[in-house]
Amino acid sequence: MSLKEGDFVLLQSSDGKNYLLEIKSQPFHTHKDSIFLGDLVGKNYGDLIWGKRGERFYLLRPSLFDFLMKVERATQIIYPKDIGYILLKLGVGPGKIVLECGCGSGALTLAMAYMVGKEGKVISYEKELKFLEIAKKNLQKVGLLERVIFKNREVRESFDEREVEAVFLDLKEPWILIKAGWEALKPGAPLGIIVPTTNQVSHCLNTLEDYPFVDIEVVELLLRKYKTNPERVRPEDRMIAHTGFLIFAKKVNEK
Amino acid sequence: MSLKEGDFVLLQSSDGKNYLLEIKSQPFHTHKDSIFLGDLVGKNYGDLIWGKRGERFYLLRPSLFDFLMKVERATQIIYPKDIGYILLKLGVGPGKIVLECGCGSGALTLAMAYMVGKEGKVISYEKELKFLEIAKKNLQKVGLLERVIFKNREVRESFDEREVEAVFLDLKEPWILIKAGWEALKPGAPLGIIVPTTNQVSHCLNTLEDYPFVDIEVVELLLRKYKTNPERVRPEDRMIAHTGFLIFAKKVNEK
Amino acid sequence: MSLKEGDFVLLQSSDGKNYLLEIKSQPFHTHKDSIFLGDLVGKNYGDLIWGKRGERFYLLRPSLFDFLMKVERATQIIYPKDIGYILLKLGVGPGKIVLECGCGSGALTLAMAYMVGKEGKVISYEKELKFLEIAKKNLQKVGLLERVIFKNREVRESFDEREVEAVFLDLKEPWILIKAGWEALKPGAPLGIIVPTTNQVSHCLNTLEDYPFVDIEVVELLLRKYKTNPERVRPEDRMIAHTGFLIFAKKVNEK
Amino acid sequence: MSLKEGDFVLLQSSDGKNYLLEIKSQPFHTHKDSIFLGDLVGKNYGDLIWGKRGERFYLLRPSLFDFLMKVERATQIIYPKDIGYILLKLGVGPGKIVLECGCGSGALTLAMAYMVGKEGKVISYEKELKFLEIAKKNLQKVGLLERVIFKNREVRESFDEREVEAVFLDLKEPWILIKAGWEALKPGAPLGIIVPTTNQVSHCLNTLEDYPFVDIEVVELLLRKYKTNPERVRPEDRMIAHTGFLIFAKKVNEK
């Protein structure tokens, strides 16, 4: 069970910084110290190792969270606080067939691919080839690429799929695809949307009223981190105050 | 694909209230109207049906979120906003073996059982038989009971398991089991804890310092709902301001 | 310095409920007990007294906060969390002449009247006579009525005043009066607006762009209460999630 | 009414940055441009002026808020969101005599001095001479120094004053002075405390239980700023997540 070439480790330095690394025959440098990644072969997760200049490093097992936070980014990613909630609202789990439009850097794509398992499938539309390539790379890296069908296309009218178990829209004008989302969904199944502005929320809500959708929910999630000194428990000074508004609705057959 | 006896529907009434129901030969009453559940056989998800007194109802497909919100409750449940984040931090997905202590009403248990799939397993310790029975019932209802190994026991020293991929503690004095959690975990794997008070956060952080854990994070998640009138987009007047603080850490082999 | 007829006391019962009362010859009943208010003459602030059925009550000195929370309400009031910030942004203090349009129940009016002192003045426009009467009553009660000039009129074009030191708008379509606000203000002085919806925020921002205003700020304030048990410090379960968005800007002479 | 030497202006540059400046015969430089402050004599608040290199600047009238945000800082200051609420809870207004211990850089001191007017008084204890000097300078600058009695002393047992209308504590171990605060206050009058950590909140609550205080409240205030583009209304990406917890209580004569 010891580490081998190609394994991923989350390297944590003594100042609490994390680096997601693949083990291969090359060096890795932090601002303080360096290690040779090839030397990690034969080590174990959880081990303490020492840098060339005496810095302490831990070899942690990357969790889904770590993979999400460390995807290569070409766009603003959807954050774990939002992804976790989206997965539950959309019921993304083993064996599900789900569709997203606008994969961006692929953080949500990755989380969905992880959760649908080998029997499930994620269909991911993205009009920008450069984003799609980065998303593919991020999925490839964690071995989940085969669970995703990427389609490099701008959808205006309709998705190819029918009877999918969930649809998620992450694009500038998601209202344009609310009808397409309705057509692709199984009856009674959930649609999800993320948008950064309240003007877009308003526009989406307006369009949702025009189609057979019910059970509409608009939420935002705030994540507040705390300092970890047991004698001085308090929130951190600053936080990310906004990522996006999440909109959910369920398809019905008529209205 | 039409509905049959034993299927679950999320019945939504015209005032937006949701009811999670199993289709069987019996009536169901809201404060306004009633339907005979047996009549739903042959209907489809997404259908609009009419109550005996003319009320409109939609037959929605319950998502994981709906099952979580509608578990039978004997205790305060862990909310979806927290569950989603916990699943990502603990990497709970298809094929994983995870352990929790303190299942309460089983909301998190259910979410974990859903995500680990057929190849995964959830081990769940609970000292109170009555909670364990309710959790079992909640799992049974959604057909996920076989993915969970329930243990009705108060753990003081040690869990039976070793090399599990994640441990979650939801009990009054979780610090008592931090050592047991460390022993049960795979090296480099994550531990999660939920506690309602800052005094408990402080106590947990203190104990975590005594064992080989790193990458410690304390967070809280706030879910803010918005009204869905497109002409009057605004947060709802009131919100749940607090459920619990989440603490995460990763096991290392030495400190 | 002992209490006399006409004084106000904040009566606190043992369950933490507060009642703002004027001392006069009449009884007062809570759901648990009763006292005769006339008996408070000769008592002192801070005293513990006993109800007829043995309930403990404290005689507290009402602060501005208490007067604000206990105004008679005909409308949604502006809350102290917002009022405090508004006073600072508008610089409402001793000797200032400030104008508001839409006094509602008069909570902000009261706070402004309190702060401007004997030398200052609050001009308050309100089109609804019934609200104006309630606001007057609330101001009268605390002896601050003479600091306010109430005007029962719907303003469409222009305020009567010029060179006021701050203007605050609390009405459904505040954008209609942004021009009138500009005309009434001293150069460089602040305008404040409160609105509940983001659509209104958007509308106000649009109109502010059309007039010589700069230093525009849009904020919301969230007040989170904590339980007061020292062994179990934690936020309360529920909170008021939304009262309104506050918009501020400063008048300039040209743009 | 035109500007003269010694007046304060809030200079706003075209990128929205604000500078609080006193008019005197000297130059002022931003990173983009410069103006000669002496040239502002004879201008008016609200005027648009041009820098030497063609940059646009507005001459705004500084409000209390601006003076607070621009105090010279030697310590973490108390923020306006907290100050506004503190003033209301403590009833700080014209004619009041209030006491604070720990003036820091004097932001709250300044706000209190502004609000108590010419008839009121602020007594301010500060053990660190360097902080007291900075606070004095900040008060001097806005012409409010004469309303404050500064005392450069570490209080351990007792304040000199009795029958003050409010007491505010801003120091590391405020519990040490809860008894002193009780002695200094008028019966029924409010005590306020600010502390950054929950451990300190717990300690304060514990001590408050030992003295005759009731009506205890612990709160925190969160200020969320929004972007001001009317087509894209949304919270700013980041916010200050924590400044301090505010604790309030009222003195009673016995418990």
C-alpha cells in the first residue's frame, strides 16, 4: 500500500499550505524548501518527510475536496460549499445520468463524475474549447475522464439527450436554455442553475414561470472559516462573501 | 415507467408544501384536501393531479435532498447544507468504506449510504437504541439499509474497524473518540466532527493537538433562502442562523 | 432621583421579556403576573420588585435601543442594526438639520431626533396620515416631538427645504425623489435610502447615475445573536435574515 | 460658505478612493496625480476639481462615518457597523456622560464625543500612552477633544466616576473590570463590551453572572457590501468576516 509513481499526494508544509502533486521523477519547490517527488515512492500516506533544507512536510491523502480546490483554473470555479449542496439537490449519486452546460474548469464536472461512479455518466456541454480542454485535463488527472461525455458546442435550441436525471446550467444567460433543460429532463427531475447577480436571478425566475417547473428555490451559501487556536476560537478576519446564487426547480408535465 | 405501489413521490400542493409519500392503498390528507394514494398507480412523475376537493397537486421525483429533509426525526438532524460539504471533505463516494459515530435520526447516514453505492459501506455506531431504530427505518424506506452496518453500542475506547476511508463524529463529547477515530482511519485520511457550541469546538481543537492530526479546519455554513418573485428578489425574512460547527482534520503517522 | 409618575421603565420579567412602560396609576399584566404601575413611584431604576403572584421583575432604564424596539408599529420598522449605521453614514448628531421622507412608524425619526439634540431638527415627510400620527405619538411619548417637523404630504417634485445636512428616503419608489433629495442637500452631503428588494436597489443605482452623486455604497447588515450560557456559547438557532438594503451617496455639484 | 484653511475635505478620486484632508498650504499626491491643497480655499464642497495631470477629484463633505474610517490607527479600530449599534444600545446622545476603558486609536471615542454634544462628556481610560496620544490626536483633528477626559492609567480596581450613563470596555480581559463598571454605572444603565474570541465571550458571561447585571445580549454584526453596477447587482467577492463580539448588560441593584 505504499506510494508509487502516478499516485497523488497532498503535500502539506509546516505553514499549513497544501500542494496537490503527482508522484513522478521530478523536483518540487516551495518558497521555503524543495523535495524530489521521486523520493516519495515507497513512502506512505500520513508520513512526515523532510525537505532538503529541513522543512517538515506531511504526505496527506487528497480527498474529493482537495481535488476540487486544486483543479487547474481557467475560469471562476464553483466552490465546494456550493457543489455539495448542488449534488444533494440534484441527487447526483452512483449510477445517475446527469447533464451540465458550461463546464468551465470542470470542478463541478469532477465532483459529479466522482459521485456517479462507474455506472453513471456526466454529459458536459462547453462552447469554449479552451475551457473544455482544461476541464478534460482536470478529469484525466484524477482518472474520471471516462465517466464524462464532453461536447464542445454552443447549445441554443436543444440538448441531444432526453430523460436525464438532472440538468445543471452554468452560463451567462442560463434562461436561454431553461426550455432545453426541461426537454432533456425526466419528468419530476431537478434543474439547477448558478448565476452571480441578482439581475440574472430575476431573469431566470421570470423564464421559469413560462415553463412547467415547480418547487423553485433560490439560495446562497456562505462559508465562514474559524481560526483553529483552541484558546482563541473566532471567525477568520476575512471571507469569500459571494460566489453565486443557486436556483433549483423541478420539471412537471404541465402547468 | 409509470408509478407503481411502493414508489415514493414528493407530493407538492399549490401552496408549495411538500409531502414525501409511498404509494400504497390508503388515503392521504392535507389540511385542505385529500387524495387516495392507490390512485397514483399508473400516473407519472411530473403529473398534475387533483384532490377530492379540487386542490392541485404535483407528483415530483424525490431527490436525495428531499429524502434528507423528510427523514423521520427523533433528534436534530444534520442539514443538507452541512451534509453536502461533509461528503466532499470526507470524500464519501462510490466504493468507499466510511464510519460514523452517533447516527441520530440517520440523515447523514442516508446521504453517505446513497453516495457509497453498492460497493461501499457505512459503519454506524449509535448508543441509543431508539435513535438507531429510527435511523434504520429511514434507511429501509429508501432501500439503502443493506449498505449500512449499524452497531448499537457506546464506544469509549475503540472502534472495531481499521483502515476506513473517513470517520465522522456526531456526539456530545466527540473529543473522547478522537483517539479512536485516529486508530480507525487510513493514514492521511479525513476525520470530521460536528458540534453546536464554540466551547465544544475549543475542546475538540485542544484534543486534536494531542494526536497526530494536521490540516485542521473549522467552518460553519450559512444557507440563505431568497423569495422567488422575479420582480421582488430579496432574501427571506428569517433564516436558520445556526446548526453546528464543522471540524475537519487529517490523520498523519506521527507529529 | 427616585421614579415618579410619567417616567418610563423597561420592566424585565424573569423569563427575559421586556416591557416599556410609563408610570401611571394603572395595573400592568403579563401572562404570568401583574403589578400596579403606580406602586413604582419612589422606586429606583435597577430595583428588583415582586409581582402580585411572586414573579420577579427588574426596573431597567430604557436606552435609545429600547425605545426603538418598543415603538408602536403600524409598518415594518427600520431596525437598530440599520439605524446605527445610517446615523453614522449621514452624520446625524447634535445640531444637525436632517430630512427624511417616509417616516413609517417613526423609529428612525426617533433615533434622529434623539441624536440631533435641542439645537438640531428633523424634517419628516409622510403621505399616510395614519403613519404620521403613530410616528408623532412615538416621538411624543419620549419627549422628542418638538425636534421634528412633520409634513403630511406626498412629495412628487420637490422638498420645501434647501441646504439640509442629510436626506433619507424610505418609500416604495425612492428613485422618484432622488432629484428632490439632491436639491435639498448641501453640496457634498449624504443621501441615504432603504429598500427591501434587489430590483429596487438596481432601480435606485440607475437613477443615481443620472444625477450628480458620487461615493455610492450599497450594503446590508446582518445581526446575529448568541445564546448567553457561558458553557454553551453559540449563535441562536434562528435570526432575522433580511430587513433591507441600504444605499448611500454624496451630492456633488456636477458630474 | 466656501472652503477655508483648516477645513476638512474628503477628496474622492475617479477610481473611488477617498482621502480625508485638511486644507493647508501643501501639496497632496495620489499614485496618479497631485493637487495643491492651498488651492482648495474658496472652492465649495461638492465641487469637481482637476489634478495637475488631469485627474478628476470631488470635494466631499466628510461625515462622521468618514472621520471614523480615516482615524490614524495604532490598533485595530472598532468599525462603524459596530459603533452604530453600540451607540444605540448605550443610548449615547446629546448631554450624556459616558465612560470607556481602552480607547485604542479612538474611533469609538470620536463617535461618542460627536454624539454627546457640547453638554455631554466622554471619560476615556487607556493604559498605553502611545494609544492615548493617537486617540487624542484623532479627536483634536475633528475639534472634539474638549468633550473627552482622557486618563492614562491601567484600571485594576475601580474607576473614579460614579453614576455614569454608560460604560464600554474594550480590553483584553474585560471581565476584570466588570465589577468596576457596575460601580461606575447608574442603576439600570447599560454596560457594553467588545471581544474578538468566543473564549472571551464565555469568560465575560461567566463574570456577568457573578454581579447584578441582567438583560444580557451577545451579538455580532456582519456588513456585506454590494457592487454598484445596476445591471449586475451582487455582493462583493470578499468581506470582513469578523471584527468582534458585542456583549451588553444592564446594571441592577441586586440579583
